[in-house]
Amino acid sequence: MKKVASKSELNPGNGKVIIVEGRPIALFNLGGEFVALDNRCPHRGGSLGEGEIKDDIVICPWHGWEFNCNTGKAVENDDVIVKTYPVENRDDEIFIKID
Ligand code: FES
């Protein structure tokens, strides 16, 4: 597991792009629960970490595709999946497992 952020860096309902081992990852705070997925939108490569969050859905800032942040699945098409990463909270720190 890699430490990637402090909880206090990211308010509920917000996301950010972090680079872990050279890989851009979108990290989101969903009402206190942190989730991580590949930052690259499978449509045309939009930056999901800069997308708007609605409940547990992120909306790609480029063309509006929507993804469930917990499963990585596109809302309109279960076959389109963004890779998700296990996240652990330890005290104030956020850790991500990259394989
Ligand atoms: S690049 Fe994400 S919706 Fe087009």
C-alpha cells in the first residue's frame, strides 16, 4: 500500500488527480469514504479526477460519460469499466494498493 494523501486534503464530494508509481489516479471523497480509480476516461482519455461528483457517480468533464466510483462501471454500459484500486484509511492518511 502506498500513502497518497491526507484525508484533510480532500473535502467530501471532491476529487483530485494523484500520480502513483507514474500512473494518474483519480481519488475521490464520497461523503467521507475514499475511492480510487484510473484517471483516464475510457472514451477519449478525459481526466476523471477533475469530473463533477454526484453521490457515488463521477461525470467525465469532457463529454459527460458517467461512472460509478465504487465499481468503475459506466452508468450507461456495464461493459465499459474503469479500473478501481483498493483504498485504506489509517488515521488521517489515505493509502492505495497499486498492483
Ligand atoms: S473522454 Fe470522457 S466522456 Fe469523452
